[in-house]
Amino acid sequence: MTAVRHTFACVGLIVLAGCFTFVMVPDSELPWLAAPSPAGKTDLPTVVIDPGHGGNDGGASANGLVEKDLTLDVAKRVAEALKGFDFPVVLTRPDDRYVSLAERAAQGNDHPDSIFISIHFNKHADDDVSGVEAFYTERKAPAEDDFSWMGIFNVKQPEPPPETGEDLASFVQTSLVLKTELRNRGIKSRGLYVTRHVRRPAALVEAGFLSNTMEAVLLKNPDYRQRLAAGIAEGILSYYRSRPAPNAPPATPGKPSGPQLVRAQLE
């Protein structure tokens, strides 16, 4: 029988509830990792994974953790998981370097069919604040005009409205909550640069609070970071499986096309 790993942590001086056990199941026991490639779909989209911050931009820091290091570590783990399904994968930064927001979005737009996920971690002045959350945009930034020359006229090429990334955020958030059992902070619409400027489905995930003592202990554990990565990868895979096949009839008006159980819970 395969041994199940346990991580024990004690937080502060909380009476009775001061210790908890986080069960780490080996990746070989995660059934989705052993599943076959998506049936009937051969032209897989490129997954652009964006590790937040980098270089002279360290991002948030607390409890001995630096955001830019965690985002790169988890992003590489997500990439390895998705490569097992034959997805083409691109990292917006493969190492500790600074990459501007515009350059990150441009990489997301370099591929005609892609899925963009940006990975970040949170910090709060109140160290009791905890949980995971994901963001999408309700409205993409206007695309640059795409003109072709026809005689003496410039004719703008029509472009279908881009996906907002709401379904992608929902799938990733749902998977992360199930994998980590952390507080579900829901999905939210926000005008973040990369989600607005990437023309393809794009979401940004905040995968925990460095300022929260319990979550900081977990994030220092490589097994837990692997579980985070598995949650993000599974969410991307679930989103991809949910997409309609080419030439499929349009969805029925009013019928939800993605998971509806994850929504913002902070109103």
C-alpha cells in the first residue's frame, strides 16, 4: 500500500485548535494525472503560464516567503503536469527575471488558440485573512485595429468577441478549493492588466496568503506546492474539456456554460 504523507503544523497559541493535519496524497494517486489525453481533441491550445513578478519586482513577502519565488516554482510544476497531457506550454518568464505586464500579455496573444493563467500570492495586514481566489475581466481592452489593403480601401477584419475568462477562473478556483480545502474566496471581475489585454481566455489566481501563518507553513512544503500546481492544472484541463467542440451548435441562451458554484463571497 502506498504511504500517505502527512504535514503537521501548529499555529500560534490557539487552544485545542492549535494543530492541524494536512493530508498529502502522492501525485500517483491523483486519478486525473493518470487520465488519457482529452478524447477526440487533437489540436490542443497553448497554455501560457504567467509566474507573477520576478527580477527586481519581488511581489509580496511575509513569514520568510517571497512571492516571485513561489510563483515561479508553482508555475513550473503546472507546466510539467500539463505537458503530461501533451499541451504546448509557455512560461512568460522561465527564471528570476523582470517581465513587464505588456510583455506578458503579448506572449499570451502570440498564439491563435491559447489559455492564459497568471499565478500570484496574497498578503494582508490582518494575518487571519486566508484563502484562495481567482480573477477574470468583464471586458477586454480594445484590440488594435487589424486592417488589410483592398485596392485603395482599408477594410477592418471582423473579430469575434473574446471570452472574458470567467469560466476558466471558475474551473481553476473550484479545483484549487477541492485540492487545498482552504477558504473559498470566490471568483471576481477586476480590471487587471493581463486579464484585460490577453485576447484569449485569461484568469489570474491568488493561491494563498503569505501573511497567514498556517498558509505560510504549507507553502514552505514542496508537497503542498505540488498539490497547488495539480489543482491549477486540473482546473485548466477541466475548462478545456468543457469547451464546445468545433462547429458545435451555440449554447442555449440563459443556460450556464460553466460552473456556477464559485462566486465572490465577500460582498
